[in-house]
Amino acid sequence: MKEEKQEPGTVCGLPIASSDIIRLAHGSGGKMTSSLIESLFVPLLGNEQLNKLDDATDFMLGSTRFAISTDSYVVSPIFFPGGNIGSLAVHGTVNDLCMRGAKPLFITASFILEEGLPLQMLAEITRSFSQACKDSNVKILAADTKVVGKGAADNIFINTTGFGQIDVEPAPSCQSAIPGDLIIVSGDIGRHGMAIMSARESLNLETEILSDSAPLHKIVQALMEDAMPIHCMRDITRGGLATVLNELAKSSNVGMYIYEHDIPVHPQVEAVCELLGLDPLYVACEGRFVSIVSAEAAESVVSRIRQIENGSNPSIIGEVRSEHSGAVIVETRIGGKRILDKLSGEQLPRIC
Ligand code: MG
């Protein structure tokens, strides 16, 4: 038998020093998350399907194509303006299925509870989870409960797995953007992150910023039924629009060119971002997505989204180019150009 040699300073053949530890930024969805996925999880767990790093993985059962996605929710605080960890867990999972053009069908629910959590809070969160499932047309097919001692978790964590059916061919994928496509955001960005921040920092805002947390199945089903030529979709979650576009640019081997002026940001979100020194392009949403579509269909996609999601303010924000492959360039409001990198470090931990 061949003997596996372990290099000094490596663990399981991976270059990990014994001093390396997990930091909050590993969960940011930005550069450190990507590096953790690419350097540790992909080599140890990856396979042909998982390595595509899509929002949900598609697979065939018989002659039908399905999508599966799993996620854990650790948001803090667990109640925030516009939702709570229960509704968020359903929306986040349903939306990852939708991003592959799938119709969400089933979900699982695993609750990890910290000793001391008031039962009344758990009941409210569970009610929200149930209502969000009804709103999203998904049925709960399996559930689990675990309780850990005080301090071993923070109130409640929820893990979900979503399962849906894909009836479109080809299914939208993060690898399918092509030069000439246009980039659309489905609505104004950054509300979820700023709703969490305002709750966390107890900001006394004149008008409360509500999270955009919502299921995207109705919009996506309408776009799929109209056979819109959508090549990629990704929900704008951790790391915000900037990070999502970087991921798509890298997966599709294309450049993305966007116009800051055309990116919809609510004035109040913009004001709070300025107050806290944050860039809205890096702030998470939980009910908005980017779609990358053939140029000739872009206006129709925008008007269809506007029809379904009244008031969401969808907008064409840029185009896919062959130059600057793997990078995102933003043309600023004053006409300058800069490279828009992935989120580095962690500006808003535990946003979802
Ligand atoms: Mg996603």
C-alpha cells in the first residue's frame, strides 16, 4: 500500500498552519469565505457538480431535473425590522433554488436552540417559518431539534435544505454569462443589511428601514414561464452586489462593467451607510437578485419584474464584456472607473 506522506505544516495534505483559526470574516461571503471554500472544502468535499459553486446544485432523477440547496441561519439579532430568523431561513433557501430557475417544492428545518431561549420567542419564530413556507409554496418534509447549553449557541440557529424542480433547459447557472449580456438588479439594494444594522446599533431612525427579506419564486416563475433568455441569476446576499458580481465574473470567465449611477439604492439606506462608513455595494439583501440576460430581452425582463414586484425598482446596471475576465469594473457617478473587488474582511457579521 502506498504510504501517504504528510508535509510539515499541512493538515490532510492541505497547507494549513497549526496557528490558523476560523475568524468571523470566514463567514462574510467575501474573499475569506471563497478562500476557505476553495482551499479546504472543495479539495475535501468537492465533486463535478458541487465545484460549480452554484446557489443550488442540479441533478437528474429519472428524466426530471431537480435542484438542492442547504443553508444555516445565525442572524443576530433574531428579530429585526421586516422579519426574523424563521422567515429569513425559508426565504434564503427558497431563493437559492429559484436562482437555478427551479420551482421550490420542499424544505427541511433543523433548529439548534440555546438553553434559556424563551419558548414564546421560539413559537413566534416557528410561526414565521411556517407562514413563509406557505407564502413560498414549500412543504416541510423533515425537521429536527437540538438543544445546547447556555453560551454554546446564540439563542437559535436554523439549518434548512431546500428541494425544487427545474423545468427549464438549460437551467440558469453562474457559469453561463456571455459577453454582450446585460446585468439587471431586481430592486434597490442593501435594505436587509441596514435593517439588521439599525436593530443592532439601536439607531433611532425617523423612518424604520425594513429588511427586503422575501421569497423570489413568483418573479422567477414568471420569467421562466415567459421563456426569458436568462443566463445567470444570483441572489444578492452576503458580500452584497459587488461580491455576487465578482463570483459570477469568475465562474463565467467574463468581465462585468457596471454603472454606479444606475444602481438603485434607497436614499435612507444610502444615508445610514454613509453614517456607518459602509458601501451599499457590499451590503446584503435577502429578496433581491441579479440576472444576466441577452441584451434584446433585458427591457422585457425589467418590465416583467416590475409587474410582479410592484415598487421594487428593477434596473439595468451594466453589461458583460470579454475584457477584464474575472473582474468587475464600476463607472462611478463622476465618471471615473475602478475595479470593484470582492468584500474583504467582515463589515457586517451574522447578517443571515
Ligand atoms: Mg445564494
